[in-house]
Amino acid sequence: MALRLLFTPHLPVLSSRRANGRVRCSASTQISDPQEGRRSANYQPSVWTYNYLQSIVAGEGRQSRREVEQQKEKVQILEEEVRGALNDEKAETFTIFATVDDIQRLGLGDHFEEDISNALRRCVSKGAVFMSLQKSLHGTALGFRLLRQHGYEVSQDVFKIFLDESGSFVKTLGGDVQGVLSLYEASHLAFEEEDILHKARSFAIKHLENLNSDVDKDLQDQVKHELELPLHRRMPLLEARRSIEAYSRRGYRNPQILELALTDFNVSQSTLQRDLQEMLGWWNNTGLAKRLSFARDRLIECFFWAVGIAHEPSLSICRKAVTKAFALILVLDDVYDVFGTLEELELFTEAVRRSISLRFHLEIIMFRRFRSWKFFTLSFVWFQMGPQCCGRSSCLYEAVLLSSLQQRERDGLRNSQGERGKRHPVSSQSVV
């Protein structure tokens, strides 16, 4: 499958709204109805309309369930082929490190957790790991980063061979762009007292920000990408997508690893599309966006956050639970911070503990809140104790989770009371 077809975006990129050439703030503190004393943040409507998103998610490029199952079978076959490269006991230490790094960057680390652990253990058990790298800055930095990431105690002293008599990194190393880039990535795993690694970061940044124009274009792009945001701070799924494109252009690559990465990305994308379609249906059925126009309609952003937390296809239940929780909490937050009067908020907070009649808008919040609560509870129990425990243990978890949400609502009321003149301390804790 061509990369262009694979990476055709299924969702448009958010763009800043501009007015007269300047970025316009999407929030305001103006009062929309002075007679009732209600405030309005004047949130801009969502750029993601329900019909538009449904047409994209269910579009022609979407794979059928049968196609997805065929892709999953292909993934299993390719996994075995790639596993052979990791389990090759005759492979050199640097080759193992490079293969592990490629697998992790391409978003395949979850498929080979045990194999990666065994491969690194074999490298360490041989002894003199860094001596075998023949004073390669790239190899040393790569091995240091991978071993630390996987819990091995590796001393910063492995970089002493790259220092001059004054304790600074040898200036000629600046010409090794790939090595300096690996050194920069490794420096982010430094402890506070590790001076060599702190010097390494300063040295790396200085040289990476002043690259010669004759450096390979792909390497220049990678350097710019890393300097913008370190690897460990990036969203794994988005980083995998970028890495697949970059890996496909490399002259030296493992075709099985590339094909596996492409296929696995397709499977993940199809799963996320189905999850998104289900969340769109749920959000549309709640009617909150239409009936509570004062609140933020940010389901897509909430789903994106959830994907950042749990992107693996097997964590679908977790993604949906987090998306629902975030979406409802945003509405709840706007009820306290924007819409409700102090008297209504006191009544609403009390209603969380006692079922009493409320005004129309707050009744909607209460209904949706408790209707979704069982879903959150069962999802939490399912992940903590397994599906067989959902029936008998949900009451205990429901009590714990309900207590957390009640605390969030009490904090919201205290904030509102503090803003509107009542002498109640604002809670220093935040549930979300």
C-alpha cells in the first residue's frame, strides 16, 4: 500500500481562527444576559460537526471488519519474522540496539516487550557492552538511552572517553551529527547530579542548532523535530506515523519491520475510527451540545486526549471511558464557572448527594451524569480485576469513584463561592 494512501488524513487539522490577520481569543468574560446575571465565556462552536465527522469516519477509505481481521492475521505472521531478528544471538550489540530503537519508534514496542527485554539482557550479560561499540558516539548514546529506559543502571562514565583533558566534550565530535543527536536524546535521561550528561545536552544543542547545509535533508528534519520536543514527551501514535514515513526513505531498512509497522498502523487507525464513531453517536444522543449551548462542545479534543493516554487497539474500553469522563467534566466545569448562579450551584451540589428537583439545564446534567456512571464503574473494575468481577465488585468502586466526583463538584462550588463573595476556602486539590 502506498504511503500517500495510508497517510491520507481522515480528520482535518485544527487551525487557528483569525480575524483581520490576528489570532482571535475564543473566550470572553462578558455577561451575555445582564438581567439574569448569567455569565458567558462565548466559546466558539466546535469546528467538528457531527455529520461531517460521520462522513469521514464512515467514508470510502475505511476498512471493513473482515479487512481488519485479515490485517491482524498479517500482523501476527510479520511479528514472527521480526522476532527472529531480535532473538538472533549472533547479532552484534549495536545491531540489537538499532533494531530495538527502530521497533520502538515505529510504534511496535508493545508487540515485542518480552523479546526486547531478552535481547537487552543478552547484551548486558556478555559484559563490556560499551567496549564492543568501538568508541562510537552514536552507539554509546543509543545503548545508554535504551538500557536506562528499560531499567538498567548505567553510569554516565561511559561518556568519559569522549571528553578532553578539561572535562569538555571533544569539539571534533560536532561533525558526527547522528552521534550528537543520539547524545542529545540520551541526555534527557540524566539525574540531577550527573554533570557529564548536563554538559552533553549543552554540547549537543549548540552543534545541532548550527548544522552545515550539506547535512542530509532527512537528518536535518529529524534534528529539527527532536529540538522542538524530545522523543519521550511526544505522543507515541503520532510519532509512529512520522517515523514510518522517515523509515521508508532510509537506504538501510528491514522490509519486514516496515511492512509490519504499516500494517499495524492501519489496524490501530481502523480501531480508533470505530471508537470515534461510537463516541460521536454517544455525544450526539446526549444532546448536551445542543441543549447546553453555554458549555464547551469538545468531544474530538477529549477523544484525542484519550488516545494520548491509551492508543493501543486493545484499550478501547479505556479510551471510551476517558473520553466520556473528560467531555462530561468540561460541561460540569462550565456549569460552575460560567452558567450557574450561586444559589443554583449550591442546590446542584446538594443534589449530587440527594435526589431533588432542579431547573431544566441542571436536570440534563444530572441525568447524563448518572446514566454514564455505571459505564465508568464497570470499565474501571474491568481493567483492575477482570471482566468476571464486574458484577460483584462494581458497588465498591462506584462508591470510590462517586466520592471523587463529589469532591470535584464541592471544589467547583467553593471556587464559585470564592469568586462571588462568600468566605469559603478554595480547595488546593484537583481531581482532574
